Amino acid sequence: MPSDQQTRAQASAITPGRPAPDVEPAPTDRVLALFGGHRLSPGQRRIAQYITEHLTEAAFLSITDLADRVGVSQPSVTRFAASVGFSGYPALREALQPIALSAVAASPESREENRRNELQAAVDAEIDNLESLRRLLADTQQMLDVGGELARSVPLTVLGLRISVSLAEYFAYAARRIHPDVRTVLRGGSVAYDALLQSREAGGTWVLAFAMPRHAKETLAAMRAARSAGLRIALITDLALSPLTDEADVTFAAATGSRLVFDSYAAPGVLSAALLQAMADADPQRTQARLEGYEQAAEHHDFFLED
């Protein structure tokens, strides 16, 4: 009899689909679309990130106030506006303001939702993050394509340093049930370089990297080492404007919750599970065989409590 996980693997197979043309992108997505596709300096990325994270306020700031908030010079703001295709900061601000007003109109406060305390506010923020992820996943083709590439990479290396270790370990633990050779890189420096080189020499073609804030320099170094070794990189991160995206072949952005003293990872967790599903879909026969073997081993060794 198929296990619950085997049944779910079959029933949850991803159906290729693209978003309807009349779907209105979220305000954050519209802002990122303005900035996307442009090569930005680190200082310009800080400006873009500040505007994205403080849209309803930043869209109405003077150039002096925006420069002060970000900690850059006024000429830097002007150069940023030109870098993303505007004649100057006034033109950029004019483009941002209607997006900011739409964000205010769609905010929970404008719908008179009752937010009782800080913990509920944190949950509300995570719901918004999941809504953004839901819109991202309306087009499933990229997820299916990347899942197939990761499934065919033997070995598959999963990279996650510092705060990203937990996400990398979760993904690797689950992936080992459906993939024959999953390796983790959880330390930086020469240890990471050696592991990535060994993965490539063993026939691996892809690395899945997790990079949650604050982004560590050693993560960037490890990604560059992977690229120099000939590996391609799929990146799961919190913001598509991160400098890490320059080193990735494909990037999935899932926002983290930042209302509490430590970040929360609802959206990256769901994104990870979706990518695992795409890997399972890429080779359903292998998936079913490996899940069946795992269940038989678990029953033989009596790993789990009875439900």
C-alpha cells in the first residue's frame, strides 16, 4: 500500500501554468520590475532596497531626505535614477508615487483589519510574504525547469552558511529521499571550496544555494568558487536585488519576516517545498521507488511513533 508521502508526491504534481494577463502585480513586484535588469553598484542596491522596503514613505521623500535615510550622497541618488532608466530623481519619484498609493490602498489598515499586537503584526507580514510568493508561483514553468535540472545533477550540492544552514539542512534532508546523492556545504572558506570541487569532479552540475539576511561575504565567495569549478547555481534568497544574484544562474526571491528580533522564514520554507515537488515530478519513477524503499526501511527499523 502506498505511503502517505508517496500518495502526496503523486497528487501534488505541479501543473504547468502561467499567470492570467490581467493579474495586477503586487506593489513590491512593480517596484522590483522598475529596478530589475540593471547592473547596480552596492550603494545603488542599498537605495533600491530602501525604496522597496519603505515604498509608501520613500516615494514621497525629497532627494535630500532619501539620501540621508540611505546614507549616500545626493549625486548617488541621481546616478541611481539614471541607472534604472529615468531622466533624474523627480522622474523616478513620479513613477513610484502611484505604486505607493496603490500599496496604501491595499494595506490591511485600509481594510480596517484589527491588528491586536506585535505578534499578530508579524503573522500579517508573513501572510503578505506568502501572497507575494503565491503570485511568483503562478508561472510554474521556471520551477519545473529548475527542479528538473537539480534532479539530474548527481551529486546535487546544497549550500547554506550561517543563518541559512537550517534551510539548507531541511532541503537536503528531504531531497535525499528522492535523489541518490545530495551533499551539503554548511561551512565557508577552503572547506566549501574543496566540497564544491569534489562535487563537480564527481559529475555534479548544479548547486542550490540559500542566502538569507544578513548576507555573508563567505556565501558570495562560495558561490564564486562553485562557478569557477564549473557548477551552475540556483539561488533562494530574500531579495532579487541582492549582489548574490549576479553569481546565480537563476534566482527565486522569497521575503523573510522581519518584525521580530529574529527573522522568520515562512515563504522560503514553502518555496523550498515547491522546489522539492518539482524535483520529484522530474523523475516520478525514481521518486516512487526511493520513497517506497525509505518507507520499508522505516518500518523495518521502527523509526516512527504510530499516529
